[in-house]
Amino acid sequence: MNDANHAKTQETLRAASQRFDFVLVPGRFNSGVRHWQSIWEQELPIWKRVTQSNWNDPDTHRLRGSLRRLLAPCTRPALLVGHSLGALASVCLAAELPAKVAGVMLVAPAEPARFHAEDDVPTAALGVPSVLVASHTDPFMSFERAEYWARVWGSEVVDLGEAGHINVDSGFGQWNYGLEVLCRLVQCCTLPDTCSLAGPKT
């Protein structure tokens, strides 16, 4: 994305923040300063971010409770952007509190069984626009399983190819394409009849 397109994407998201609360839901270890979630938070003053006292213990229940507390006082519907374990917490909250959640962007969700969360995640469509960004070389969930969960949740899949866990170790710092995906999700939440999450897989 060139500078002009990046600026336009940021402006679109700033404008959307008048209608939605944008919420970052990190996974285990809270997405460090070079992670794309942290960079997005630094670059755009639109984000709320889930906080916890202990990010080392991968507990879906605890993370879900932290997200629930963050959303409780919000008066606008939220757009959740969850990574890894944070993606699992996001789908749980979307199913639990549909009136609070406008849409969900799930990036490299972890396989629920790896974190004893298979009984927690919803097993039906979320009922809100959602996109699942997946990789063919993600050590925490195979691409085939990502496609399976996308079908279960009614999410559109964005295939990033061989992109690891879509984190710093995989070379993802500033991830401008992710902001483009988020903009398309905003469009789906604003004008569902014209929704299109399809786009170039770059």
C-alpha cells in the first residue's frame, strides 16, 4: 500500500470510529511493541485494548472476562480485532453479547483444543460480519482447520499463504494490508447489503 492509500485507509477508520468502538484483543504475551496490533494502536488514536494482569497464562475464560469488562460501559457497537487466543475470546464474546459486537476480525486464531477451549467457542454462525485471516504455515492452526472454523462461524477467509502465525516472528510488524481488510469489514458492518470482504490476497 502506498502512502496515499495508507492515509486514506486510516482516515476511513477514523471516520468509522464515530460509529464503532475499535477493540484490540491480543493473544498470549499481549502482542509486544513491534507486533502489528501495537503499531496500529500507536498510529491510530481510535483503539481500546483489552488489559489483564497476567498475559503469560493462556486462559480463554480470563481473557474473555477482561474483554467483557471492557465492553460493558461501551455505548457503541464494537469491532473486535483478535489475534491467536484473542481471536477465540472475540468469537466467544460475539456469540455471547451480539448487541455489543458489530463485527469481528479474527487473525490466526489458535486451535481451540490447544488451549482447552473447545467447549467454549461457538459452534454456529456468529450472526455478525466476520473475517478470518489465515496462514498455511500457522503452527497453532492448520489452514484446513481455519477453513472449517470459518464455515462454522460464517466468516469469510482471507488466505495469506505461507505467513506463519501472522506475528513479529513471521515478519509482520506494520501490517497495512490488515488495515485494508479491517476497512472492508467496516463496510460490511455499515452497509451489510453491499458487503464484500473479497480483496487482493497480498
